Amino acid sequence: MKFIYRFSQGLRQIDMIDDDVAGSSKTLSAMAKRIRQVCISAMERHGVNKGHCLGGHKEFVVMDESCLRHQRKYARGRFGNAWKRKKWVFGLMGVKDKRRRLVLKLVEKRTRRHLVPLIRQHVKSGSAIISDEWRAYKNVLTNMGYKHYTVNHSRWFADPHSGSHTQHIERAWMTIKGHIRRLRGNRTEMLLEEHLKVLEWSSWLGSKHPDGPLGRLFKDIWKSFPV
């Protein structure tokens, strides 16, 4: 029970060892993996029932890409097979009043072929999209039926004509990278994908529950392991 509570708060495993939640990091890693699978299963069920589509009425979508490549401590140690090349995460954030919903996808490259299908899959047609002027989707999204606003970051933070900016997702990247780095969640590609799914779970399900992430986690555990 202590572990489930600490997990819902996003605390590090090393802090749990110091507080005698478990006696070894191996035990905590096994427990964390099981709970991550609960969150992933919950997102899969939610996707089947409602889909993970952003945008629509009064919600605009901000998108950006960021590199979450594993950093070796003191520049020592091996990267491993998963990190011989840069790994990019394509992020889409739905913004509506105080609500924030995330879609985070690991992509091989930031090309049009990799990014545009994800936009079509996760953003409702006719929605307003804000991005930088990355060439992969520049002059493409308007033809797909979206209202596309861009910001030239080499000149300003917010476009002086439309007022568009991408600061919502840029602030989110700081939180996301801090979370991944704190939990050492980018050591392998599979582990990174699991942590990204947990972050999606938090924004779509955990934050919406009346009892917060802990209440939602109990509900999803019950769904995954019914009596």
C-alpha cells in the first residue's frame, strides 16, 4: 500500500528504499513494472472505448518534438543497443481551460512520414494546432483540414500577429524529462515507452479522478485484477 501511494505521487525508488518501503531495488523495480502495466492496460481500455483524440470544441493542440536520449553518468558506461541513435519523442498536448491531455509517441525520425500519420490519428479534423515551423508539417496541415498556427522561434516566443505560442508543451517537456530522468526511465527504449504511457495515463485518467491519481490507480488495479 505504501508503494502504491508513493508511485501515484511519482516518487523515486531510492526514496522508497530510504523509507523502508521495500528492502531492495530489485523488488521495487518488479513492483513498479507491475503497476506500470496496470496504467498501460487502463490506457488501452480507454483508447478502445473513447479513443485518444485531441482537439475539437474549445480545445486547441500544441505539438513539438524532443530528444530524450539516455545520458550516461559522468560520461561512463555503454549506451546499449537501444541508444545507438537519437530517439525522438513526438508530443501533442490538448489544452482546454485548465485541462491538459498528452499524447507522447516515440519516433525514429522527425520526418513527415513519421509525424503526420500520428497527427491524423490523434487530432480531430478541423482542430486548431499550434507548432513551430518544423518542415515536416509546414504547409501540410492546412490542406488536411486543420487550422494551423506557427511560431518562428528564431524571432520570438509568441507570434505577434496571431498570439500563438508553444510554451504549454515546452513547460511540459521540462516536467516530462525531469520525471524520466528522476526514475532513470530512458535507459532502454522499452522502459522509456512504458514511462511515457504512465505520463499519458496521468494526464488522461489520473488527474481527472475525483480522488486523484491514487484513486484512479486503485480503480485500474481492480480492473486488471478483479476478485
